[in-house]
Amino acid sequence: MPSDLVIIVIYLALMFIAGLFFSKNIKSTADYFLAARSAPWFWIMGAVWATNIGFLHGYLAHGGAAYEWGLIQANFEWFQGPFAYILTGLFFIAFYWRAGIYTVPQFLERRYGPAIRLIYSIAWIFIFLVTIAAELYLGGMFLKNITGLPFWGTVLVLTGVVGTYTLLGGLGAAIMMEFVQFVIMMVGTIPLVFILLNIVKGFDGLKDTLINQWNVSPQYFSVLPDIHHPYGPGPWVILALCFVVSIGWCAGHQSMVQRNLGARSLYDAKLGYVVASVPKTLGAFLYIIPMLAAPIIFAQRGIFVEKADAAYGKLILNLLPSGMLGLFIAGLVSAGLSSIGSVLNSTSTIVVKDIYERFLVKGKSDHHYFISGRVATFLIILASLLLVPVVTKVHLIMWLEQTILAMLLGPFTAILMLGIFWRRTNTPGSLIGFLTGGAFALLMVIKINVFFLIGWWSFVVTMVVTVIATLLTKPPKNEKVEGLTWESDFHAKVGFIAEARAANNGTHVTQMPDIKVALPPWYLNLKYWATVILLVQIALLLFFG
Amino acid sequence: MAEEKKGADPKLIVAVQMTSIGVVLVILGTTVFVISLLSLLGLVQTSNPWTPYIAKCSIISNGAIILIGVAFALGGLIRHHEIAKNKKNEDNQAGS
């Protein structure tokens, strides 16, 4: 164990130094909040995946849920993630990117006005504070269990490292660390699944032992839950996941979107998002499949697990030799740090861009808002630390976070989809729909508290109410929605094609326009990637459904 | 919205990121590699049946991390070199 501690300390020190080194290049708000719009597609891919995967989403909380409920947890990796990454990359990112915005609430204001921007911003700041506190709690507990150091000591070390590089380096530093995490996770932690499957004699051996010898329900190995499952019955899970929660998460979560806004081109942003679905799918082999085998290992070695969230830590601690264990811990810590860093950076972006600059202190210099970003980051760290004791009282943290997200993402996805795909949607309609959907979601939390159902039904209610309220009120002015809807985007493309044809025919333009479209190589073609990944999803559903 | 101050060179940002990632991965990978080897040598003496398999996995994954690190570090340094070369050319052109 002392040698593993050396690895962790070296790793944290490297992150700290790299963050300090990088921060020297940051000079303006665009550098700080959008990494100077420099990121190539593979940066985006790694960053999107690493933002998604942390202590909370991924290894500890999702791994813990897989230990408790089985393969159904792979829904997030095999259906929610890939499907939403592809749809968001192909259809939604372009609107954000072309609008030249910093935040999702900024886009909402352009489409629907300032009220919805304010509500959405405040809701996300609250969610982000809870998320950071939950990540710090899980990370602190994990390090405490592994190293034996005091809980608050480990939390403060994590906060110090991630706070420093995010506070000084902004999005660029966060993306950099996320890519390090991507490599360590993908290459360094994948051996665990091979080692475990080797011990339990493959996936068939695992199924055989659990179903035939332990009398575990076959449902444990299905990605579709039955009617009595706490997640809700199968079809709702797929519907709510793929069409509401996941799209809302990918297109509405500031941390996810912000990475794409930092891309060097729209194509890089789109491709990065679509290709990120590959590591997302593989994620199930990093922390879901190993946790299915975990009960057998625990039984063989007489290990008692008091809380599902602690199962992953106990598994690696008892299975891996020194060195590999250190790398694993470093990988898990980096997963947590990158998620905290990205959320921290996004929260400060929303606080500065959507609240401070928009509503409180307008028209100051760029340097003023740049410094404000750093001050906001510091204050958010402090606020999150204060929330940690509250989060420690929650039984299954993933459930709390998913419930809060479903309450916001259901209504958000409805107004985002309507806003982009139905030009007629107007400000009063969207506001009434959003608030009604939010209130309905709150009611559902009190009555049934199943987050998939909350997400789906609040989406449906928001859709219906927004459509009715929109039809009863005046349509929006053309200039207000120009460039922000699918229709206007389509018209622009058609107009471009018509102009080019006219130029070819020589009817309107005397000189041939010099149109050069740089096509990407076939292996970077978005459509090929999207098709292959969707086919893999169907295969997984057929095999494990 | 306030006017944006002139920011950093995006190419330089990517070069710095690549070099940093490369250095972090190489140092981390090498440290883990050395510690794993020492630890696995100890495990061989305890006749753990899974040791050869774990050793193989460990060597492959650490080797891959080091290789990726070297590739990124070199890529970053090459980009740094290109940026410096372009800047020198621009300065020369401006001077002439």
C-alpha cells in the first residue's frame, strides 16, 4: 500500500503542476471559458467521456448500483449515452456552435427570452453544487477506505488539486486533465475485467454460478428491467433514457456542451461528440461487468460490503497487486477530479455569463469577467464543501442526482426540441410549459419518486402544455427565431444549394463562385461512425435484452 | 457583451496540452511499471495462481500508457517547434 500511495501522490502532484504550467497561457474569457476554441475532435471525445464518467457517474455510484441491481445499469452506457451522443452531435450542437454562445442558458434566452435563461441557470447552479459535493463525498470516502487517511483530509486534498488547476487554467486545463483520465481509464483499468472474467470462468461461467448455484434471478443479467424494478418497467426506461433524460443531459448539461463549444471547428465538435459514444459503450466493461462478478469474489474471500457505493473500492483493493492498484486508484481519482473540474468550470461560466454579466454587472471589461470567473470558481468550491455533510446523509447518491436531473431535463428537453424543430413555439408558451412541467415533476417526486418516469412524464406534460399555450398566444417574430430553428437552418442550406446551382447554370451569377468543401477522410465520416455505433446498440439490446 | 480581449494562440494551447499530457502519462506509467514489477516479483513467491495473468495485464496496460505518453509528448514538442518556426518566419517577413 505505501507504494500505491506514492503513485497517487505523484499523480496528484503532476496534475497540480501541469495545471499551473498551462494556466500561463490563459489571457481572456474566451481562453478561460472556451479554451480559446482550440480543441480538436479527439480532445472533445476524451473530454466529453471523462466529464460524463466520474465518481458519481461511472465507477463508484454506477458500479455500486450494478452490484445491487445487475446489468440493467448498462442501460446508461449502451443506450442512453451512445444514442444521445450521436443525436446531440448530429442535430443539436450545430445550433449552439453557430450561435457563438458560451452557455446553454444563453441559447435559451436567444430563443425564448431572459426569464427562462434565469430559471434554467439557477436550477443548474443548484444541481452543479450538489454534484460537486456528491463527487467530493464519494472521492473522499473512496480514498479514506483505501488509504486510511481521515475523510476531510482526503476531501480537502482533492479540492485543493482540482480547485487549483480549474481556477487557474479554466476549460483548457480541465480538458487536458480529462484526456489524461481518458487514457488511464481506457488503457489502465480495462485489465480488471479480463482478470475478473478469468477468475469466474468467463461471462457464461459468471451467469451459471449466479443463476444456477446462487439462485440469482436471470433479471440480474438483463438490460431491460421487469415491471417490479425500482427503475420502472423496461420500455419506459428505454424511452425515458434515450429520448428525454439522455438528450437533455447531452444537449442541456453545460459541462457536456461547453467542451464542444471549445472545439476548433463545428465538424470537430460534432465528430468529437459522436465518437465519444465508443468509449461510453466500452464503459460498461470497466465498471458494470466487473461489478456483476464482484459478489463471487467477495464470497470467495469472505469480504463484507456494507454499502453498494463502496463495493468497487473493496473489489480492487482485495484483487489487485501493488502498482496496478495504485494506477487504478490514480485512474479513479482522475475520473473524479476531471468530473469535478468540468462541473466547476461550467458552474463558474454560468454564474459569470448568465447571472453576473447578464443581470448584475453589465458592460465591464473582458479582464473584469475573466477575474470574476476565477473568483466564482473559488466561491463555488467553498459552497460545495459546505454541502458535503448534507450529501453524506443520502443512502444511494446516484438516485438523488438522477432524480434532480430528471426533474429539470424532462421539461428542458421538451422546450429545446420544440424550440428547434417547431418555429411557432413562442416565449409565453415555453415559459408556461417549462414551469408546469417542473411543477408536475416535483409532484411526481413526492408521489412515486422513480426518476425515469419523472423524466418521461414531465417531458410529455411540458410538450403538451407548451404546444397548447403557444397556439393560444401570438407567434414569435421571424427575426427573433432566425437561425435558431431547424427550419431556418434547412432553408439556409437549401438557399446555398440553389445559389450554387444558379451559378452553375449561369443564370444569375456571371462568375463561377469558388466553392471548396474540404471533405473529411472516410474514417472520420460522421455518418459511418453513427451508423456503426447504432448497429452495435441494436446488437447489445438483442443479446442482453 | 463586453469586447473580448485578444486571447491565446489556439495552436499553442493544443501544443501545451499535448506536451503536458505526454509528460504526465510517461512519468505516471513509468512509476507504476516499476512498482508493479517489484510487487509482482513478490507475488511470484506467494504462489498466487493468477500472478502470471495479472503480470501480463499489468505489463501490457502500463506499456501502452507509456507509449501513448511518448507519442503525445513528441507530438506536442513537434507542434511547439512548428509554431516557433512559423513565428520566426513571420517576424522575418515583417522585418524585411
